[in-house]
Amino acid sequence: MVIEWTHRWLAALVGILAIATAVSAWRNLRHRSDVVIPAVAAVVVIGIQAWVGRLVVKGDLASDLVSLHLGISMVVVALLTVVVVATGLPQIEPEPSRRRRGWTTRVGVAAAGSFLLIILGSVVHNLYFPGWPLMDNTLVPDLSNTMAAVHYLHRLMAGVLLGYLGYLIFVSSRFGISAVEKRLMVTAGTVYLVNVALGAAHVFTMVSSAFLVSAHLGLAAAVWSLLVASTTFSILLQRVPIAR
């Protein structure tokens, strides 16, 4: 009860801070649509999030509503991440190029993959499936159970994304990205690797630790935010003229 009560008050505080951020963006940076639009959108999405939260409570924590609630919260995280990145962008030189567009696409795919991975994980986070990294210690387990199939897809995507992040870090110098973006990508890869270990611990403890569940989700959200930040840097560096 205390955790739920704290959650609701923190949600209210986030809403107030988001409104303050939107007002400040409008008053001080109204010429910057890349700051104002996501700041205002965050307030709107938080309002939708509150309404869905009400449905979650009234729906007795229905799993589909819980996943929807989480997905919307990740959208809020993304919008506020864009605001943070965009407000810092004037300190960076623009680099419009074909290589830059190629990097943007690649990082955007990684960000989209991390979002989908979070949603898949939210569907099966409280279900135990033995074996790690392979389910039931087989390459392709029995997938006749829908939840088993979703969990298998979650693990498969987790492995693919791990390899993809490693690939992005390896080839990043080929695209001539900024030092900030390189640090973001390396940090995302490092946090993701730690989260893979937490996912294994989640299985080995038979999904019995609420702390591991929360930590696993928290690090997944951190990876999502880092990849959104990297994608935003790359997009805005192509489009935003920087005053010297």
C-alpha cells in the first residue's frame, strides 16, 4: 500500500514538473519547436497515462492494461529525453551527411527494438520459464502456450539486440559520430549487458524477487532513454542550424 501510495504522489509530482517544463520551454525557447513540441506533448501524454492508470486500478491490474500503462510511460520518458537533448544541442556543431542519416536509421532501429523488448517483457514478467539463456535448455521450446511463445520472443529479441548494440559500437567510428553520441552508445551497451545478467538472475530465482523485476525494468528504461537520446542527437544534428 505504501509503495502504491508513493507511486501516485510521484506521478503527480512528475505531472507538475512536466507542466513547469512546458511553460518554461514556451516562455524561453518558443522559437525552438524541437523543445516546445515534445515538452507540451509530454504533459498531454502524462494526462493520458493518468487516465490509463485509473483503468488499471478499476480493471484489477489486467495484464494488457498494465503493459499499455508501461508503454505510455516509456513514451513520456522518450519525450522528456528529447527535451533534454534538444536544449543541449546548441553546444554541438551540425553534421548533415549521408553517413549521418545512415547512423540515425541504425540507432533508431535499436531504440525501437528496446521499446518492443520492454513491452514483451511486461507481458510475461511474472511468469517463470526454466532454463537460461535457452528456455527448457532447447533451441526452440514448445511454443503451444501463448505466454511461452511471447517469453521466447522476448529472449530471442534480447539476444539479437545485444548483438546489434555491439555492432553499433564497433562500427560507430565509421560514421564519424560525435563523442557525446559515442559515449551514449557505449553506456547503453554497458547498461544493457548488466540488464542481461539481471534477466538471468530473474530466471535463476524463479521470478520470486520483486527487486530484480524492478531493477530489470529500470535498466531497460535507462537503455531506452539512452538510445532515444542518441537518435535525437543524430536527427537534430542534421536539421537544426546552430548559431555561432
